[in-house]
Amino acid sequence: MLSLLWGGSFVAIDIGLRDLPPVLFAAMRYDVAGLLVLGYAASRTERWRPRSRREWTLVAFLGLFMFGAYNALIYIGIDHVSGAVASIVISFGPVLTAGFATTLGIEEPPSRIGALGFLAAIVGVVLVADPDPNALLDSSTVGVGIVLLGSVSFAFGTVASRPIDVDLPLSTVQAWAMLVGAAFLHLASPLRGEALSLTAVTPSTVAALVYLGVVSGAFAYALYFRLLDQLGPTEINLVGYAEPVVANGLSWLVLGQAIALSTLGGFVAIFTGFFLIKRRALLETVRPADRQ
């Protein structure tokens, strides 16, 4: 379900960017999602807001890296490349997560096979970018680079926030992190010279915003944080490899966008890289099911 919801968000972003500037569009999404989740937290949990410095630190960290910088870069990037291509670049995120976990001492350094996996994943990103040697700074290459930076922000936020353990309901953490991210995006939007023209907004853009704010925002992130808490980062990272399949399928069905063979090859290389890096954890994940 999470893969379907987040995969569909790339099509919704493509549609909304026809009428709205990217960073403002992202900010509006998390205005809606954050307020919805905050309302849920206030009515259904014991604590609807952080109190201690440690709790506010976690909220600020997640808000800045996982909702603010990440979404600013993703939406700006999708202004240059299709959401379908962006979804494949984002599938590099689990590889980055493993890299940050090693760098920060949370996981052991990779073996030689793991190092080969990093190399395979990097090759995959290059295949997706498909740079022209005569125009390395063309719009699509720049777009892939921006999306990749967004993936770096999300991966770093995921890993670096792990040691910040708090006794705060997940929905409360999610709500305030979204609102902090939305505030960051609202500050960044005018710095880019963005402005909202209500006359340019179409019903399809409103529908895209509702989907992104309510369905793939409030509901899907609630699902993500719950799964992260129950399953851990290795299993939940596999969602990143189902999203591009959904995103590219829906982009073809709804928007008529085709996928290049080099882009498909890049996705396969990125997935192969992640498998080589996390092969032991992945095999341990599927073995209990085999025994049954």
C-alpha cells in the first residue's frame, strides 16, 4: 500500500507543477498533511506536542532534512525531469542510507562485495541521468542531480535521527516534523522568487494537492513511520524499489510518458547495488518465511 501511495505521488507532482511553483507547492502539501496529523494527534494521543529539548531537536531535525530540504529539492528537480525518472533516482536512497549508517558508526563498514554494490548503484544513477558529454549541464542532467541531493538529505535525516530516542507518539512527531518542514519551505519559496497565481490553478492541480496532502502525505507517512518502528530500516527500504515501478506505470497510463531503456537499466543497477550491500540482512528477512 505504501509503495502504491508514494508511487502515485510522483504523477500528482508532475500534474501540480503545471500550475504551481515547486517549493510553494511542496509547502502547501505539508500545510495540509501536518495540520491533519496534528488534529489526529491532539484527539487520539496522550501528548499532542513536544516538551523537552530532546523532543524538539528530533522534530526540528526530521522537519529540516526529511520534509524541508528533501521536498524542496525533489520538487525543483521534477521541474526539470519527469516524476517517473525522479522516482528511480530516489531509489538510490537506500544505498545512501547504508553509506551514512557506516560513516556515522551505526553499521559496520561494507565488505568488498558491499563496496562493489556502491559502485553498481552509482553506475545506475549515471545511467538514469544519461548525460550528454557535449551538454553536461542540460536541464535533465541538472534535474537528476537536484533530485539526488534531495535523496541525500532524506537518507542523512533517516540515519542521523536514529540515536535521538524520545517517548513521544509517532503521530505527534510526524505532525510537528511536517509543520516544521512546511515552515522551512514557505521561507525558501519567496527566496526563489516564487509567487502564487490563483487564476492559473486548475481543478486537476487542486486534486493533485489533495492527494499529496491527505493520501500520500498524512496517511502514507503515518504508515511509513509505523512500519519503520515495527520492521526497521532494512525492510522498509525495500519500498523504495516498488515505488518506481508504480510511478513509471502510472506515468505511462495517466500522462503517456514512456521509459527509456537506459533509465530501466539504471534502476536494475541501483537495486543490484543495494542487494550487494545489504544481502545478509535481506536474506535474514526472507528466511523465516521460507521455513514456514
